[in-house]
Amino acid sequence: MDRSTPSRSEYMRGARFSRIVIVQSLPPGDSPTGRHLRDAIEATAEALCDIRVEFIDTQSASDFWTALDGVRESAERDADYPVLHLECHGISDGTGLSLADGTPIPWLRLSSPLAKLNQATRCNLFVTLAACHGAKLMEVLDTQARSPCWGLLGPSGEVSPIDLKGSYSTFFLELLRTSNADAALSSLQESPERRARYFLFTAEDMFREVFRLYRATCSTTVQMTEKVEQFERILGKHGIPDGAGSWIRPELYSAERKILERFYERFFFVDHFPENRLRFPDAYSALAP
């Protein structure tokens, strides 16, 4: 196998993390599943990996944002790589999170602070969501976005507290033993308590999905042909004969490639960390017309 183009399993095998931060925001009376998760994995994290498991209980939107800011600030200060676990309810229509005080947090609102935290980790942030419909976070990303994380795990639909506690405890215990996100996901899938379907997206998965939507809506063959014909009509009005615009199509693709290169560099923080250009070869190869 060509080691310069790692498979998905190789990509997820080297999960980098130096602490686990659990941010819980659940209404009073709900099962404190975030606290239960901390209790289930803390001893193993200390014994096997000598890493901290931090638990932050937030009761308001202000507390929640302060907690995320604190994780980012410590990541910037200490140059560490936290796993961020968010323990909240998902909004029933799948548009975001609902905090302990009932404040709705749309996915678009969440993606920006996550991207800042991901930048602080040099695009190594692993986020796990204990909230219904977490997969929909991908739907708010576009060609102006930065990657909100290196990896994203969560349920794709509704999920029970018993499922969350058992499935995520199994996941984190395996992750602590192996540092392999794929192996940990396999353990989660085999958890006796699991009933929901869980997804695991990488940053490259997110990039390819955004890129696929761009190609399907803004850069189809028909659209490129229309642009070429439009330029040829403009040239014709200025007395340039038919056929002289044969260079237009390659020029358009060349200009588009430069735009997409900037998208790639922004999404993976290459503009801040040049070494990231070589970390995501599958995503970069997708830029070819």
C-alpha cells in the first residue's frame, strides 16, 4: 500500500489526544449522562494514559460558551489536543443543540467556536456528540468554512440516556487502550446498550461532502459550458472571430482550481500550519476537475 495516501482506517488509527473534556448541559432532573461517563472512564484514563478527564456542568448558554472558550484557551496555552465531548439534547428538528436552560444553539452557531478550537489544536480536535441528530452539523459547512474538527462522532437520530452512557463508555475505554478511533467505533457498535445508529466523520469526509455539493450546484459541465459561451459572445461583440475563445475553458478551470486551492488551505488551516497540506492527500486529490 502507498504510505503517502493513507486509508480511512490508517487515518483514524492515530487519534491524538492529551485530555478528555466533557461539557454537559442538561435540564434539571435529567440523567447526568456526562457525569456518568466521567465516572466510567476516569480511572482507566489515569492508569493507562496518565491523562485528565475534565467534567464541566453548564446550566446556561453563558456557561456553555465560557466552557468552550476555556478549552480553547488552555489548548492554545498548553499546545495540547483535547477530545471534546458535548452532552446536550438535540433540537427535535435536527437543527442544533438545546442547552440546560432551553437555549437553542444552531449548528452554524456552534461550528465557528469549534473551528477556533480546532485551529488551536492544529486541526487535531476530536469531537464526540451525545445529542440527537448530530450528523446534521455537516450540513451547515460550505466553501468559506474552516473544519470544525479532525473527527466527529455522534448519533444520527434519536438516542436514549442508557444508550449514550453505555455506548460512549465503551467507545472511550477502547480509545484509551488503543488510540484507534476506528477500533473504538467498532467497540461502540458492539455495545450491548447501543440502539441508535452512530456516525464517524473525518475532516476529509466533511471536505469531500462540501466539495461534492459545490460541484453539483456551482460547477457542473453545463454551467461551465454556459460560462464559456457567455465569454465567446462578449468576445464576438468586440470583433473577435468565432473559435478564438478556445482558450476560455482551460482558463476557467485553472481559475476555479486556484479558488478551490484556497478553499482547501482554509478548511484544513494550511494558511496557518503549512505542514497540514500533506496530511489530507485524499481531500487534495479531489480538487482535480
